[in-house]
Amino acid sequence: MTNEILFYFFAGLAVLGGVLVVTMRNAVHSAVFLITTLLATAGLYLTLNAEFLFVVQIILYVGGIMVLFVFVIMLVNLDVALHQVQFNRQTWVAGLLSFALLAELLAAVALARSYGEENWLFAAPHVPTVTAEGNTEQIGRLLFQNYVIPFEIASILLLVALVGAVVMGKKRI
Amino acid sequence: MIQEAYFLLSKYIWQIVDGLVIVAIFPLLAGYVVLLERKVMADMQARLGPMRVGPHGLLQPLADAVKLMIKEDIIPESADRAIFWLAPVLSVFAGMLSFAAIPVGPGFLIADMNIGLLFIFAVSSMGIFGIVLGGWASNSHYSLMGALRSSAQLVSYEVAVGMAMVSGLLLAGTLSMKDIVEYQAHSGFWLVFVAPVGFVIYLIGSVAETNRAPFDLPEAESELVAGYMTEYSGFRWALYFLAEYSNMVVVGSVATTLFLGGWLRPFAGTHAMDFLDFAPPLVMLGVTGYCVYRIPKQTGWDQKFIMAIFAGICFVVTVPLAVVLAPGLAAWKAGVHGAFWFIAKVMGYVYVFLWARFTFPRYRFDQLMQVGWHYLIPLSIVNVMGVATAVVLHREAGWNPVVSIGVTLVVTMLAALWLVRAGERREQTALKSAA
Amino acid sequence: MDETENTAALPVEMPIPGADEIVLNMGPQHPSTHGVLRVKLKLDGERIEGSECIIGYLHRGVEKIAEHRSYQQFAPYVDRMDYVAAVSNGLGYCEAVEKLLGAEAPPRAKVVRTILTELQRIASHLLWLGTHALDIGALTPVFYCLREREEVLKIFEKYCGARLTTNAFRIGGLQYETYDGFEHDVKRFCDDFEKKVEEYEQLLTGNRIWVGRTKGIGILTGEQAIALGVTGPPLRASGVKWDIRKAMPYAAYEQYQFEIPTGQNGDTYDRYLVRMEEMRQSRRICLQAIENIPTGPIMAKVGKVLKPPPGEVYHSIEAPKGEIGYYVVSDGTVQPYRVRVRPPSFINLQAFDTMARGHLVADVVAIIGTLDIVLGEVDR
């Protein structure tokens, strides 16, 4: 019961925040609602007993990435952006795609209902029961033992992107 | 439904009470840290500091609070009202929420999360938004520059601070605040003696994280008037102030827990030093005695009365500290004395902040970033690698812990020396090219 | 710090700002501009590409006032120019009019004038040190400095009743005879002061942050300084050994031993060191002077009504901030025909642009602080 209430609360908050992010005219307001969405998602992690993900979500997305977002938004001349038309004439494409996605999701839910939970695609993910070992250790083990190669490759990819951005952004180093 | 609500309430009643307690004592705490700062500042600057409101200015925080609350609430016309309103609230929210995970004593702990330390780190990183959004919403150049500076500063120093915390975590092997202290009780060493470099980095980084001098660039009054707080006044300004001072207490608490043995008495494991158990009641008794001694010197019966009340409060604190020394109350002793030692250590840490503030000039912004990126972050990375190596050498290769720590410490210090030398060379060339 | 819309008011070498450049106003109501100076900065990011000092917010027409006052009546006005070094201002004016009259102050008056002026130099430098350190973010030195300055002001107060705008001297000598225990007070102050200067140096001289904030900032070479007419500590810090006390001795300076400290790099740090050393030297002069104050009258015979013969005279002295000069023209009446003041702050401020170019906005406060300007004197 508590969990359900919390789930609907956080999920609703996330969706509401997401809608407001794209409809707000002021970029800083959008950023604030994006933060709300990210926090609500973090809350969802918490209801799933994934407290490490919850904290990492806040540290990385809210405390790190969003700060940089806001930083950049502040450097941009907002007055100009406010007077620009934010929506263009591709509304019908977006609408079509949205409807397609909605239909897809509805179909998925309906299929899952009819096939039952054993279906491989829609089966509830295997949630490890809460063990004595916190999921910090579990995630650490997964990342640094089972999946260490992909993890490192992803890190190098990010590093390359970072260096590339610096090189392109800075005229002279 | 009602039953469910009742069940929830009964299940979480203590958490709610704890939350209310935090909300109630939090402003008072910040207020008295401000008083402490003003008194310490006055002492270092050959002055007396607040002396008027209450004896020795003891009621000054209350007077300040009343004054700030009844002040006119000004929102600049061109400000973004909603965000202007939201920003200080966010700051205070982050400050207050951190208190939930701080273990004041083995018994005085609201939530023993298994990710306690990361939780505090995450919540305090949210505090940046209070500053950034407040600076933006004010719609003033000073505020905006203060906000930009602070966000750049906080983001860069967070890396070093996080790394410094990791060096402690590697040794303790847990993120739970309570277990970290228990690890230190068990191993017999405060982590500051095992990872001193980590502690120093944390100390410097936490000064920058809380925007205190010599890293108080976001609010450098000689350059940016008051930085992000320039347009704030009255109660909203007080909220920022509360957040700043409570952040000081929070970083102090984290440092105390992680590096300074939390609620443990100095030499907690050594029975030869058990006489230190008498220190808490004796210290409080001394304070009580001083208050009583000062009563006749106060002017006016009201000042005398307030002084007597403070003497009474000190005495009331003394009694449980003394009573738990009685045999058979050992369980209580750990808690009560733990709180005393914890608060004493946090205040010591805060005192270092104040000391630094009144001694050092302010860094320039590029110099501040240089300290962070050229010295602290590389050193913290070396330090983490060193500590990790020491842990592996000890646990996997079976080295003597002292030797493994010593070796890695020497390597880290050499790296630090090299960094400083490189920095000096860089400065020299910069000076030459300028001249 | 408002972005100005009014680009038309920019000087010639400051073109209309492009996309990367902003024009920033600092002051006149900014905590670090030492009063009501307004600095218009052209910035590329945080780097200063050009600047203009806009003055006049404290203009009171002191020079014009002189034309409608008798010579004695104008003496108190000069105290209001550099109000933190009123004694030095007064000395310059009195000596200028004495020169015009052909009179000379008696020896006792000269020695007392020297002592008070040197004490004033210490007081002025102390105030500079405190506020300069405060601008750079060191909160504590200002209180120590004011503590010692207070001792000097107490001596002034005992001597003439005023602390700030003293009007200590009269044309032809001294306003008052020294009080009993004057020598003792000055001696005690000088004895204590040695340790106090050490204390300030301990707080700042070796401090890495202080060195980082001041070294290499606002460099002024000797040639630039001379070309700009900069005088006082900024000139000496650039390596030019020029001090009017030695070059054209006035009052009783010829009798005393003292050094002229100079710097090499002409940066903010050198100016700091030079002023610190000047305080020590001032103390040395005071100690020598106090040993042997000649007895005798304190006023030369100049008469009650001063009517200098028609003519003109320029006289300058070494004020704490640099050379303060008075150009006095007499038309033979009781009122000066013209008094023109050469204020050191005004002329030193012209070096601001040269010093600030290429530095960051945060350095502006350090550079304004190191120039040691007083807006009362800049604007007059």
C-alpha cells in the first residue's frame, strides 16, 4: 500500500515534471522541472530498494549534470530565447510519433496482461531480494567484475567525448 | 484506510518527531554558530563582539532572528518571483535534510542508512541549486556572477571532496555513518591517522564547498557586494544564512564521523586514559562555574537573571554527563558522552573554519580554480590510489598495516611535493611572461 | 555593475563593445572603490581590455573657495581634501603661503611639524593597509591597523582637539603649543609600533594567498610611472628613488637620518612592501625628532592680516600618498588670487588604466587599493 502510494506519487510527479519541461517557455523554469523529474525518478529507485542508484541519480544528474545545464542556460541570453517561437510546423510529425508510441505501449501492456507474467519479454525483472549485502556492493561487483570491460569502454568513450568537446570548444589551449 | 494511516503513523512517529526536532533546533544551532563566529572574530580582532543583547551577547541570535523575521520582504520587480521564492527554501532544505543521517551519538541517530555518507553528499550537492537559482532569479549582475562562480566552484571542489571521502571509505569498507564510527572504534585508530592526506583534502575542500573564506568568492563582498544574496533581504536572506551555517555543521559532522572518530572519546580503547571520561562533566561544570562567576558582574537584574538561566542550562547538561559515570549505566554513558564528544569535535572543526576566515586573504577566482584542479584533484586521485594499494597490500598480501600505510603515505607525499614544485614553476613562468 | 546602454560616452579608444566584450560599471556605490569612484571597465570575459575612471562625485570646488577666503581662512579647507592625511595637507599649504610671504617658521615649529606629519604618514599608511587587506579579503588586519591609528589620532586630539581634520598648523608656525607629555606619548607610540609592524608583516608578507593576489598585479615600470607623473610610494615601488623629503627638504627633514625604500617590480606587492618600510622609516624620524625638540617660539612674526606681495609660488611636500603641491598666486590682497592644488591621488589615479589592462576584474579592487586614493582629494 505504502509502496503503491509512493510509486504513483513519484511516477505522477515525474510525468508532470516531464510535461512541464517541454511546455515551459523559460529555460530556467524548464530546468527546474527537469530537476523535479530527475528527483522523482530517484524516488522511484528508492521504492525499488535501489538506494545506491537513488543516491547516484541525485549526485550525478541533479548535483552534476543539471548544475551544468543551469550554468549554460544562464550564460545564454534568455531574453532572446523568450521571444523566439519555440514550436515549429512539425507538430503533426511529433503527434503521429507520440500516438505510435502510445499505441505501442498500450499494446505491450495488453499483451503482457494476456500472456501472463512468465512471458520472457514482459516478465517482471528479477529483483534480487534484499540481502544482507547492500546493493552498493552488488553494483560494484557487477560493474567491476562481471562487466568490467564494457564499463571501461564506456568510460573511455566518455573521456574521448570530453576531450573532443574541450578541443572543439577552446580556440587555443 | 484509516487503519493504514494509523499504522503508518505509529511506524514513523519517531521519524516525524525527529524531523520536527531538527526543524526546531536547526535555526537555533545556526544562530549560535553565528554568535560563535562573531565572538571568535572579535577575539581575534582585539574587540569584544556582541555584548548588548543578553550577557556577553548570549541572546543575540534570538534578537537577530526577530529582526530578520519582521523585516520588510522585498522581491525585486524584475526578479523571477517563483524561483526567487524557491531558491532559499532549496538551500535550507538541503541543509536540514543532511541532519537526518548524522550520527551524533550511538543513540542519537535519526536514520542509519547503509548509504548514509552518500546520502549527505547527494543532498548537499542539491544545495547548489539554491545558490544558482537564487542568483539567477534576482536578475542582477552581481547575483548572477556570484551564482556562476559558486556553481563552478562547488562542482569542481565536489570532485576533490568526494575523492577524499572515498579514501576514508576504502578503509572503513562501509557507507553507513554508524558503521564507519564503529569501524574506527574497532580498529582503535581514527581514520585521520590512517588517511591524513584525505583529511587535509577534505578540510580544504569543505571550506570551499561551504563558500567560506578564503574561498568565499561567490559572496566576496569587496568584489560582488554579497554575491548571490545581493538582492535578498529579511527572512529569505536569513534562510540563506541558515543554510550556510548549517552546511558548516554538516561538513564538520561528516569530517568528524569519517576522520575524527565520530562520537568516540579520544583514546577510546585505552583503559589507561579512562580518566578522560571525567572531562565532559568537568568541562560543563567549569562553564557553569564561569557563568555563575560572571553573574554579579552583569549590569542590571535582567542581565543577571539571563546569566543565571544560562548557568542553569549548563548545570542541567552537566548532571546527566556526571550521572552516567556511575557504574551500571555504561550503556547510557556511551550515548550521552558520545554526543558530547561529537559536538565538541564538530565545534573544533568549525573553529578551524573561522580561524582560517579571519587569517587569510581571499583567493582570486582563477587561483581558486587552480588550487582545486591543479593541486587538490590530482592529489586526491593519488591519495585514493595510495590508500587502495595500502588496503590491498594489507588484506590480500598480508603486509603489516603500519608498513603498508606508511609506504603509500610517503608516495602520496612525494606526489604532493611534485605538484607543489610544478605549481611554483608554473607561477614563475607566468610572472616572467607578465613582466 | 550595470551594463551601460550609453556607449556614446565611451572614450575614443574604447569602441562600441562587440559580442565578446561587455562594459561594466564599478561604482560609484561599490564597497571597494574607496568612496565614490566610478570605473568603467571594458571586459573580454573577466579580462580588462580598457578602463576609464569617472571622477567628480565628490567635487566641492575647494580651489574656487580659496579665491573668496583669506589665506588663514582657507587653511582648514585643505584638510578636507585628503581627509585621512589632513596634517600633511595643512603643512603643504602653510609652507606654500610662508614661501609667498617670505617668512619662515621657527625651529621648534618645524620640528613639531615634522613629527606630526610623520605620525600622519603612519596613520594614513595604516588606514591604507587595513582597507587594502580588507579588499583582498583579509578581514583581521584592518582592526589591528585601526587600533594603532587610534593611538596616533589620540595624540592629534590631545594636541589640537581634532582627530581627523586637524588644522594643526598655522601660516607661520603652529596653531598650538605641544601639550605636556607630548614627547612621552610619541615615544611610547614609536616604541610599541615596531612590534606592531612585525605583526602585520607576519599576517601578510609571507602569506601565499596574499603574495598570489598581489605579485605581478598592476605592474608599473619606472618609465611609465614617470611619464604618468605618478609620485609617492607607487613611484618608489617602481624603482625610482624620488622623495621630496630628500630631494627638496622642507620642515626639519634635513636634520634626520632615514632611508627611501624602493621596489624593483613595480607591482602591488612591491608597493605594499614599500609602504610597510615607509612606516618604519617614519617611526625612525619621529624617534630622532623627539629626542631634541628645540625650545623657543612656535610662531614666526607674520602679522594678523596676511597680505603677501603680488607673485606666485609653487611648493610641494611628500604627503603619504605622493607629492602634494600648492601653486598659490597672490595679487597683493588678503585673498589668494588662485590656489591650484596638485593632488597626488588624482594624478596617481591616472595610472589605473595602465596598471589594470590585461588583469581580471577581481584585480581591480587590488589595484585601486594599492593606489591608495582618497576621493576627497581626487575630486577636491
